[in-house]
Amino acid sequence: MANLNWHKPDDIWPSLMGLYLDSIAHEGIYIIWYEGAENTCICIGQGNIATKLKEHRNDDKIIKYSVQGPLRVTWANANPLMRDGIERFLKEKYLPLEHDSLPRDNPHEVNLPF
């Protein structure tokens, strides 16, 4: 199992909409969810974190969930050779509401952010 360092500054999950994206220079895995009675995963992906989060901020399929609760995000640096397996593991675990196909790699287990 790989141990990822999930981004959670000052022990608070960042707000997707309030995050200053120009300060993020990471490549890896990310998870977007909304707060509520049960934190519900909206999407999981990988790549350049700032670029991907900018895209999701402008995606009505993602933003529509903000009526359910504040949109939160976390990310972790991850070895590019392991990202597909990590993404698959997380998608199988959290069953995101918005998703594309699963990566072909076998799931690669990692520590969960929550």
C-alpha cells in the first residue's frame, strides 16, 4: 500500500471555489466532494492539479452539487506510473457521482484521506 500525503492545511479541507489555484504546482491524484450528512464524492481524477480543478470549477456537472453542501477538495502527489491504479482504487472505494471510465490498471491501494 502506498502512503499518500493528502493536502489538508491547518486541518481544514480546502474549498474548491475558494482555493487560490495559481499557488498549486502539483501533479497527482485529487478528490472533490460535498459536505453534508455524509460526505459524498463527486469526482476523482489525476493530472496537473491546478489545471484540473480550474476545469471542474467551470463544469456545471460538478458545480450543481454545491446546493447539497460546500464543495471540498484534496490532492496528493503520486508517482505517474502508479496514478492509474490509484485512481481506480479510489473510484472503486468512493463510487463518485460523476465519473468516466475506470483506468485499465489494477487497483493500487493507498491510504484514504477520510
